[in-house]
Amino acid sequence: MTEEQDHGRRSVAQGSRIDPYIDRYAARAAGMVASEIRALFAVASRPEVVSLAGGMPYVTALPLDTVGELVADLVARRGTVALQYGSGQGDPHLREQICEVMRLEGIDAGPDDVVVTVGSQQALDLITRIFIDPGDVVLAEGPSYVGAIGTFAAYQASVVHVAMDAQGLVPEALDESIQALHRAGRRVKFLYTVPSFQNPAGVTLSAERRRRVMEICRRAGVLVVEDNPYGLLGFDGDPMRALRADDPDGVVYLGSFSKTLAPGFRVGWALAPHAIRDKLVLAMESAVLSHSSFSQLAVGQYLATQPWREQIKTFRELYRERRDALLGSLEALMPPGCTWTRPAGGFFVWLTLPEGLDSKALLPRAVAERVAFVPGTGFYADGSGAGNMRLSYCYPEPDRIREGVRRLAGVVQQELLLHDTFGTGAMRALGGVDTPGPDLA
């Protein structure tokens, strides 16, 4: 046995969880770690647990019989096309239909600049792959979408968070961040933003701030990546005008049918300036060769034959009712010192705990009481957010939401009493802080 073989054998023998390939991975693989949400799946899926964690659309509201008939008809009439390889840019007719959808947010675009992707998550991955070298800076709201943070980490980007408030991203904070990074000689490749009903905070960038954010980015030469999966799911009035509507050359727009139809189809898209579009198609082809023709044609047939605008209205009304159930229960049951956002659309509320409480430490107690949430630390690249949690209202029925908040309020109240009585240090000694619960270790 060679010395190298012996070292490998001894490394594996040190413990069953040791990865024998640890010295062979690329450096960027170090950024590939499980998110806070993924770690919750096993717990949150238990029927006795009220999950206020995952942002799963309520697909039961779809006319599933009709969707089934539509899919069967697709296979019967166009099966040889639907089950074959397709274009790397996406089905031409679906790209035309996507342009029709985007017009609801003021976007005037042609199908040649649309690239269909496997959900908008893949579009984000491809954009990051195209633009980011290790150490490059991505600006992102603080807090920001956990899937974006994971993508940026995988490509070894340096994420700099920009402050938000109830009106979304703060333009002055964005300007200060860009100037400070430029003075330090850092390369800012793009701003990543979810301007409408943001995930996880639920806030929406106001119209005036949208104008100012775009002015700042144009002046600084910073590309904007606008991720807008929730834009059509506002509860009052017409959709906000997209950032891309007023700056075709400075914005890459990411969209998805996961929230307005169903995530199982895995159909999203990127609308990009011509040069970026060409790079996206090449990156798409190298990643998956071609998309699922079946999924694209099924979505296209749904848009062509079904009242999809009315279905979006149904989703909006359903999510509004659940939003109201969550906000009403928080108001009635949460102890003093807790604050939260009041979303005008989308799926999420961002809750801030009383000073001294830690949401990640609170999670095992909450799971023991059969309620789940996502700790705020999962939405920051730098580990901030310990005093926050994301609550999702999109999936549970309103009565289940109320029961979940009742359980959560009891856990927070108990933790407050422990904190007031013993202090944080003593709570750790008692096992009340940083104690992993079942299936969360």
C-alpha cells in the first residue's frame, strides 16, 4: 500500500461522515452548502407540523382536471414534438407568449431576446456563471433570497448586502455601497434585486425608489438583475411597472411560471440585452443541451387555451386571505417587542424578534411545538439575521396558519421569559440556545 493510499484509507476511517473526495473538489465547491430551508424539509413535511417555512405555491387551486386533459391532448396531438429535443433558446411560440405576460408589467420586448430556462433559478445561475469571477462583488438586498445567495457562493462571488426598509431597497445605501467598493478597487458586477413583494421580507420597492435605483446603477455602470417571480401576485391594484420596462439595456429580467401556474413544470425565463442573450443561450446549451420541450409546450397550451389571467386573480385572492390570517394572528397573539412587515402581495412576512432572542436557537423549541419557520440567518451571506425569521402564508389553510401562529407565539413567549430570567449565557447552559432538534442536526 502506498503512503497516499494509506492516508486515504485512514481519512475515511476517521468517521463515517468523512468525504474521501474532499481534497479533489474544485475550490468553488466549498460554497455549495445546504440552505436553512432545505434542512427544514424533513421536519416541515410532517402532517402534525404547521409549516410557515417553505414558499410552496398552492397548486390545489388550479383546475387540475383541465390541466390533465390539456397534457393528454398535447401528447396525443403533438407527442413527437413534445417528447423530442428542442431549441437551446426555447420554444418560439412560448417566447411570444412570455412577452405577452411581461406586458402586464409595462415591458415591451420581442421574443428574440427571451431565453427560456429551467425555472428562473437556472436563469440566475447562468447569469452568475457568465459574469462572476472569484472575488467579484454582487450587491443584494439585506435580507435576500436564499437561492440567490447559494448561487453566488457557488461561483465564489463576494455578496455585499444593501439595507432595506418598508419601501424596499434604500437608494442612499446603494449609492454609498457602490462608491465605497469603487474606492476600494472592488469590481461590482451587478445588483441583484427582487423589487416586488420581496423574498424574504415581503416589501415592495416604491415607484420613486425604482427610478432612483436605476439612476444610481446607470451612473455607476452597474447591471441590474431583476428577479420578479411574484410581480403579478399583488393584492391591490395593477402590477408595479418593472425595472426592465424603463431600461432595456441595463436590466436582465428573470421571470417564472412557478408562482402563477405551477413549479412542477420548471419553466422560467430571462429577458436580456442582445449580447447577454447570446451568452445565455450558449451557457444554457452547455448546461442542459435543451429544455424540456414537453413542459414548454404544456405551458404554452395552457396559456393559449385557458383563462390564465383569471387563474392569477384566483391565486391573488387566495393568498390575500392567507396573508390576512397571518397578520391578524400575529397582531392578536405575538408578545410585545415583535414586529413584522405587511406585504401587499407575494408569499412572505419578515418578523423581527425582541432584542436578545435568536431565531435559529428558537427553531428546535418551535419544532417540538409542531410549528416551523425559516431562521433569518439563511437570508444573509454574512450570517446576519439572527433576530429575524421568515414566515410563509402561501400553502397552509387560514385556520392552520392561525394555529401555527398560536404555537409560535407560545414558543416566543416562553423564550422571552427564559431570557428575562436567566439571560442568554445561562440559557445556553440550560440547553435553550443552539440545541439542534430532531432531523435538524
